[in-house]
Amino acid sequence: MNDNNKKMRIYLWLSIVLLSGVAAVAATINFKSTYTETTQKIAGYQIGDVVANFSLKNVSGNTVSLADYASSKGVIVIFTSNHCPFAKAYEDRIIALHNKYAAQGFSVIAINPGDPATQLDDTFQKMKERSASKGYPYPYMADEAQQTARAFGAARTPQAYVLQKTGNTFSVRYMGMIDDNPQDPAGASKFYVADAVNNLLAGKPVVITHTKPIGCAIKWKNQ
């Protein structure tokens, strides 16, 4: 092999290495960009954040606002839906939470951020029917514009937020799962929402402040 051929092989090898390096860097940049965009899409309230007031249409036809609970110690906000089997599995447990804690100053506020165009079971009429059939003792509101769900950073149904009222504001003290067994209520051993509320009522800090929600992904409009 003459010197010219050797040089050509060396140049070719160096070109391949250089191009591979450029491609790897580009892929890394693209991944970081995608990760950042994804993070931004699901960004919302974090533990300790003050929650802005929201007003949504209740199944009874009236409008319910967070400001309506100004005399409470806090609220349990739960993003839920009609169509999701996980949400249905938690219905009785959500009702039980309200029945236990509403009298102690922590009422449940249920919000449906579902898109009726995607899930027909999440129409306002179906929400009214579900609330009536199950006898919801708490408001069940439609987040038609999905702005409240986005503000909270909700990603799934059901997904719970425990808010504590301090002064004139509500702050997030817990966010995530209701308990650790979506399928079987009798099999649950960790009761995240109940524990958070109990701690707050006792004047203690919440021990577990965040868990990963398990349920049906919220279908966002215009995506």
C-alpha cells in the first residue's frame, strides 16, 4: 500500500470519527431540549407554593371557587374523571375522605379536566349523572379549558393535592397518590392524603409530601 492510500484511509477514518462526535453532541442537545420542553409542559405547583384562586362550574350549575373555602383549614383537591377505571376505583375512598375531614376543616374539591371530545363519558351531562348516582357530597367541577389542571401540574386522574390555608392563602403541602393501592382499597397500607391531613390538623409537618400519581393520563386539548 503506497503512502497516498494510507493517507486517504487515515483521513477517511478521522472524518468518520469527527462526524460521529458531531452527531452524538447534536443528539444530546436535542435530548436536553426535548426533556426541558417535557418538563415545562408538566410544570405546576410545587410543595409550599401558594395556589391562585380558581372558579369552575359545578355539576349543580353554580360556580365554585377556592376562595369560597376562606373559612376552612384547607382543602383536598382531587383531579378525577368519569371514564378512568382508576378514578372509579377511588370514588368511594374520595367520598370517605370528604365525610371524615370536611367537618374538621378539609373538604374535598373534585375537578374533571377531561376533554369530552376525546372521552364522551367526561361530558358535563355525564358528570352530573355520575355525581347524582354516587351521591357525591362535594363539588364536582368541569375544568373545560384545562387551565386549572395545568396550573396545578396535574398529569393523571386521580391525582390529589392537599392545600393548607395560612392567613389568606392556600399552599400545597402534599401532591400525588391518594393511597398506595389503586386496585384494592383493603390492600392499601399507606394513606398519603389522610396522613397529610392528619399531620396538618395536629400542627405537624407533612412527612411524605410527594408521590408519583398512578392513573389515566390527562388528554390535553390542542396537542
